[in-house]
Amino acid sequence: MNNRRKLWSIFGPVIVACLLVLGFFALPWGSSHSQATLQKAADSLSPRVFKNSSIKVAAMQDKKKNYIPFFGSSELNRMDRYHPAVMAARYHNYTPFLFGSRGTQSLPQLFNMTMMAPEMKNGKAVYIISPQWFVKEGVMPSAFKYYNGTYANLTWLKQANPDSPYDCYTAKRLVKLLGTEGSVANYAQKIADGKHLSSWDRTRIDMESTLLKHEDDLFSGWFLKDNYNRRIQPRIKELPKTYNYSALTKQAISDAKHSSNNNRFGILNQFYDRRVKGHLKGVPGSQKHYSYLKSPEYADLEVVLNQFKQTNTNVVFMITPVNAKWEKMTGLSMPMYYQAANKIKYQLRSQGFNNIVDYSHDGGKPGFMEDTIHIGWAGWVNFDHRIAPFLEQKQPQPHYHMNKAFLSQKWQNLDPTTANLNQFTKDHLNK
């Protein structure tokens, strides 16, 4: 056997196998998801669904179920009987599609939205903002990488415009969070530098996107966590058939009292036993130096707002509270927290995003908080009461007017005193 045949006997099967796999993913398999799969995905909080497109695009196209995207973070996993998904199934004509887990802050959500931008056109959405996202460094690179995928990056790069300050900013953040190695980083760096992608760049992006799309079509419905059948569907019948806000609030407060009777913070017993009880020694004063006033998250939020403008999405925002008893123990400055909420609201309202549910002052209300930082029970009942009319009834068309000043370092680091906000208005908004 000569050397050529020896090499082929060793590497030939590998090459053939690679070609077969490549050909398999290159075929246009198409996607078809059952109603059961879409419903399971809507409550799964799955990273697979978050970073790809097939299932969520199919859901947003389903007008019968009227899926509404709920963008947020870890609060969406607090699935008691008053959770928005349970309340909607019992009382409303829409179905929440949940996009949120720990670490899904504004920038991961931007790439999530990009994957279903055409389907969000002229629709509605819920966007939950936690002031606790707005730390000095913003979203952690590890969290961003976990929820961000190559398919989403390439989809965003296809439409990225180097002449847009929003896209240039996003490209710079993408490079910083992913690092400088790899084709995505190279493409993003070009956009960040104000350069257009070449024809060859776009050809390569299209080829890789096609392979990833086919992979997504084939496997997106596999191994989804079944929160719907385990945590949502069984609780629907626990709610009264007829909606009565006062009665639901009263019952939620009673449930909260019964379910948090082993601790002084009013938080879920199981959470207290598992996550808090053994760690109380280091809690007092542990958050007294925290600040949410200066952060790149403010500019990350701005690119999300710009995405909503591009799709003309009518959005209702929620600003989350913190558990008042817990934060008193940790020493977190509540005046600082209220300032952060006010800075967020200023950024929203200055650009026409006027539908805001601000819970920043409500963390001490009975039954409002399920744990140390997450809403639950009576909080969910109130939230449902506030947003359901917005989602169910026809709303006036939004009129958004973006201002790139909210991308600036000056805004990211602005101490939001009344004098500073007035000066920012004078310098950047009243022109």
C-alpha cells in the first residue's frame, strides 16, 4: 500500500463523515413546531430558545395564541399561582412568552430581539428592568456569552450599519464582551470602526447563518424544560374562575403570609431555608457601598430602546422593587435605588417610552416580594392588573424619538441629581 492509500485509509472516513454532516446541515429542512412545543418553549426559560430563532419566530407568528414577549431576568422564574403566565391562561386573551433568566440584561436581550425582529413589528411587549443590573461593569462577560450565540451575532451583523451610532456602540460592546478572537469579533470590529462589511464578509456570514438556521430548525425543540406542565398548568385551576382584583390581592397576601412564616423577612420559606438561613452572619452592611447610578448598562438599555423603535413595538416597562426588610439589613441605600429608578425613567420618557410601572418604592408592601429581590404573590397580582389592559386593548401608536446622547459616557456616568438632569436636558435634549 503506497503512502497516498495509507493516508486515505486513515483520513478518508473522517473527511467523508465531515462532508456528510456538512451536507446534512446545508439541506433546507424547514421547521414545524406543534402547539404543545410552542407552549412548552414559552415557559421554559431555555437558553436554547433565547439564543436561536426557530421556535420564538413560530410563536410570534401564531396570532391565535397571541404570544407576547416578556423580557426580563430571574424574576420570571418565580412561578407561583399569580405569575403572569398563570394569570394570563386563566383570565386573558394573550400568552406570555418568557425571555429571562439570571444574567439576561439589556445587551443579551438585544440579540434575542434581533432574531425575531420582523415578527415584533408593530406588536406589543413587556420589558422588566432591574436597577440591580446597573453595576459599574454592566453585564458580566460570562453571562453574556452564556445567553449569546453565534447565530444571533451573525443575524445582527447582517443588518448592522456602521453609519449608525447605535450599531457602532453595540459592535464595540460585542468585541469587549466576546474578546478579539474569531470571525464574529473581526466583523464587529469593522462595524465599530465605521467600516462596511465586504461582499466576501457577507457571503461568509450568509453561509454560516444558513448552516446554523438549519441546525436550529432541527434541534430547537429538543430538551426543553417543561415548566408549563409542571409549574404553570397545574396552578391555573387554583385561581378563581372569575377575575376579581381585590379578592386576588387579599388571597395573595394570605398565601404569602402562610408561605413565609419561618423568617422575619417575609420571603418564601424554602428560599430562606436553602439560600439565606445559613448565610446571615455576613449579611449586615454587606451592600452599603453598592451603587447603580453609573454603568454601561444605561447605554446597553439605549440600544434596546432603539431596537423597539426600529420594530415600532409598543412596550410597557416594569422597574423592579427590592425586599425592604432585607435591604435594611444589608445596608443598601434606598435613596440611591430611587435615584437609579428615576434615571431609568428619565431615559425612557425623554424618548417617548411612557408606559412605565415603577415598583421601586413598593418592596415593603405585604406579600409583594417572594424573596430578597424578586417580586411574587401580591406583587404579581398587581403587575397583572397594571399590564393586562395595555396588552388586551388597542393602544395609541407609540411615537419614539431617539437621542444618541444616551449612549455617551457622560450619560452612563451621570449622577442623576435634579440639577444634573436639568443640565443634560439643556445640553442634549432641548436642541
